[in-house]
Amino acid sequence: MTSSQSERQQTEERCAIAAIGRKCFGCGVCACICPRALLSIRLNKDGFFMPRATNEPQCIHCNLCLSVCPCTDDHPETPEDRIPPEAWSAESRRESVRDASAAGGIARELAEEWTARGGKVCEAVFNPRENVLEHLVLQTPEELLRGCGAKYLQSYTLPGFSHLNGHEPFLVIGTPCQIDGLRRYLRKRHWENHFVLVDFFCRGVPSMRLWLKFSRFYRKKRQSLQDVAWQEKTDGKNEDRIVFTGTDGRKTAAGTRRNELFFGFYRDDLCLAPACYDLCKYKAAASAADLRLGEFRSPDPQNRTGTSGSVLVLTERGKLALENTAGRLKRKRRTLDELLAGQMTGNAVRPRDNAVFRLFLRSAMPLNLMLKWKQWTRLLLYFPQELLRRCRRRN
């Protein structure tokens, strides 16, 4: 028996989800559907949530985990009531909601309207005790307030997804890959009609190792943490500025150079999940959700207030959910091209120094030294090529 055949046999003898490997999106639905509860979702060595079998010999090889995995298909799962995409720009009628939320407060208004009608909401909330973002089931206005704002981390979905059921109406907000996996899971359970799924325009999720290194700077100054905001409103516009809130209510905003230690690496696509580079199939209007949200960038430079959000209506259920918030949102019909103009239309490009950066994240090197390394590396790698390219254009 050759080595490749031996490896294939070992893979077949293990849980089926083990074959996914680095292609995994980390949505967590495989752990929800496993009939023997053999799967857990944990951080891997690079800082991304992935399934891990807790007791592989007990696996019955039912392959249910693979049947709901979004990695096994080249396209998002198609909802049964899919319609041609309808594009809107919208924002909350309440200034307090716009100031505390991202994308014009659309998600907040959708969630409040949903709970007012007797439903429950499942969305990502920051857990200060574990220093991690996790999905939870929310229902009261106080709980919904915790879900406001943009969050630039991969979330741990099991605390929320494991409480979903087929006899209560749920509004679920998550990344496109999480919603795609959840759509497949709900269809397998025949629960689809009880849910409205909402995703957003996504540029990728950064490694939790980056966040843990960054948050250590704050922990040295203030041990007890209550909340984190990744965007701050300045003159009505969203600014990538991380604000920490302590248990005493005091807020501490990271300075410009300190923010660069997180957003500088994230915006340069240095620390995204492997699937974000190679396998993301959720750009533009490609989605398994009922609604897709995002920031709206007006084509008119004089009308860029930074408070409006964009809504892409993809199904009849999503259309009804948006219509129910008519009294809460100010809306304006847009073309699909206008809505997609300011969004990322292709996958992130894997930088050549990505592998080295992953090694540095796993090491004890502090982020300030990693930032200096990045600046010098980019100067040595990319500046000569750009200079040569410009010289060729002139000739």
C-alpha cells in the first residue's frame, strides 16, 4: 500500500469532517448536527475556529457533518423563495441608534422589530470574560444593545446555534459562510420556514492570535474589561478606532499608532483565514441569506455622510422582514451597481509574506516589532517592483 493510499484510508476511518482541513470556514454547524455530539469547535494553531473530533472511534460515519458543510460546494445554498436582488440604501430614523451602530443601524432596527413581534435574535456579542466574540440568542432591548456595532473578529457560533429550534421564529445575523452553513443545517432539519437569515458584505476574518496579542496592551493598563467597540463615530462617520470599556464604565480609546497594530495587519490581508483567500464564494450578490447588509457609499461625494447602510433583498422572507421595519427605517431604492460600487468584489489576495507572518503570530514577538517588520518587508519586497514597473511604463 502506498503512502497516499494509507493516508486516504486513515482519513476515511476518522470523522468525515476531518477531510476538510484548512478549507474550513469555521461556521460550526457540523458540531450542531452531529448525532453523537463528537465534534467541538476550537481555535487551531493559527487562531481560527475549526471542528475537532473529541472521540473519533465512536463516529458512525453518517456524513451529516459533510452534508451541511459549506466547504463541499462551489456555490452558496440557494433559498427556496429566492428573488432577483433588490437594492436599497437605508438608515435608522433614530439618531441614537445610528450613532451606536454600524451600517446605519439597519441590523438593530431589524432585530428590535423582530423581537417586538415575539421572535428571538441570534447574533455575535463580545464576551469580555473569555475575550472572544460569540453568537448568543438575544431577546430583550438590553441584550440587543450588546450586539450593536461592527465586529472585526471570527465568532464562536456554538453558544447561539446550539439553541436554535424549529418551533420559534429566529432572526440570525452572521458572516456569509456562517449563514450558508446554517441554511444547509436548517434545510436538513426542515426548520427553514421559521428563520430569517442576514449576512453582510465581508472582507474576511482575522486571526484570533492577532486580537489576543493586541488586547494584551490594554490588559496591562486595565485588568477588568466589559466591552469593546471596533468603530467610533467621528462627525457622523465611522472610524476604525478601537474603544475599550472597563467594568467601571470608563472608556479608553486606542491611539492612532496603537490601532495600526490591529487594523494595519487586517486591512493588508496578512492574517485572514485560508478559506478567505482561496474559497470565498460570497462576493457581490452571491449569498445564502435572505438579506445582506453593509455600509453604503454614495456616488455623490457631497452626500457621503457615513451614516447610511445598504440592504440587498434576496428572498421573499427577507423582503417581508424589511417591509415590517418601514416605520423604523428611512429607505431609498438604488441600483445593484450603486450598492456594489464600494464593496469588495473579489477575494483577498494572499500576500507573499503571509506564511512568515503566521509564524510570527504564533511566536512571542510583540505586535509593535511585527509592525516594523511589516513596514521594512513591504519596502524591500514591493517598492523595487513598483519602481521597475513605473520605469517600464515611461519607456
